[in-house]
Amino acid sequence: MNVDKLKKMAGAVRTGGKGSVRRKKKAVHKTTTTDDKRLQSTLKRVGVNTIPGIEEVNIFKDDVVIQFLNPKVQASIGANTWVVSGTPQTKKLQDLLPSIINQLGPAHSSPEERRHHPF
């Protein structure tokens, strides 16, 4: 074999610089699973507990509502840590306003409404 041809072939399979391992392809690292595992281990160390029976979570930001339907909610009240997991939907506040007012209860209603509906 020709020495120049061998050097060209060896240079093509080297992924790093001089002194690195020769590989056919560069290994792709999957970071999402390691991030999830690292997050779950940190949450376990903090001591979060799953809160059952949560049907909906609304997070208000300016005129936008981030809504989670049937989320997994975990909390550690002593560490002031709340975790909401699920698929978010971003909606405008005006679209959700009628249903949100019913969820707030009588303490957040106007004085006229409280006179008509005492409970």
C-alpha cells in the first residue's frame, strides 16, 4: 500500500486532533434523559411528594395563561418547591376568563355579586 493513501485513510476516521482515538463515526450524546434523571434525583433529595387529584394548573403571565390539563404536581412545602409536569397550552387570558372566575370563588368577586350570591 501507498504511505500517502494510508495517511489519508487514517486522517479521515480521526474525530479529534493528533493523539485522539480513531473512530468511524462520532458518538452523539443524549442529554435529555440524563437531564431528566438528574432532575428526578435532585427532587427526590429535596423530598417532593406527589399531590393527587389536580385536574388543571393555570400560570398567569401578563395577558397570557399557561394551562396544564391533568398535570403531575409534586411539592415540597418545607423547601418551597413546586413541580408541575405535563403538556402546556398557551392561551390568552380573555379566552379563559369565564371559567377562571368560577374557580376563584366568592372572595374574589365584586361586592354586587356577593350580595346576590352569599355563598
